[in-house]
Amino acid sequence: MLQTSTESQVEAIQKVAATASRDIQAIVARIQEIDGINSSVAAAAEQQGAATAEISRSIHNASVNTQSIATSVQGITDTATTIGAANMQTKSAARELFRASESLQSGVKTVMQKAKAL
């Protein structure tokens, strides 16, 4: 009877050990699953960081380009102002030339009339 009791105890221990082994395997599988999830989260965070860095570079480039455009627009404005001033000077010179032309024409007319009269 002692042997039967010992055998029963060994069988019970073996069953408990088998159950514990299955439970440990289930825990290991769950840990591996969690590790996979953690790896996915880490990869997503890395991708998010890369996307954020790219957005930051794009914003910086847009800012630099905007400054360049503003400088170009200022240059165009300055050039337009200079051209406007030159245009005014040209107009003034043309008026003076027209007056001088009228005066010359009047003088030539007078000389021609005096020449005819002689």
C-alpha cells in the first residue's frame, strides 16, 4: 500500500508539473506576444520620429524659401521704384526736348521768313 500511495503522489506531482509546464509555456508565449507588440510600438515611434523630422525640415525649407521670396519681392519693389523715378526723369527730359524743338522750329521759321523777305 505504501508503494501505491507513493505512486499516487508521484503521479499527482507529475500532473502538477505538467500543468505548471503548460502554464509557464503560456506565460512565455504571452511575454513573446507582448515583446512583439513592444517592437511594433518602437518601430511606429521611430517612424513617427522620422516623419516629425521630415516635417520639421520641410517647414524650415519653406521658411527659408519664404524669406528668399520676400527678399526677391523687395528687390523687385526697389527696381520698380528706380524704374519709376527714371521714367519721370525721361518724361521731364522729353518735355524739355519738345519745348526746345518747338523753340528751334519757331526760330527756323523766323529765319526762313526773314530770308524770304530779303
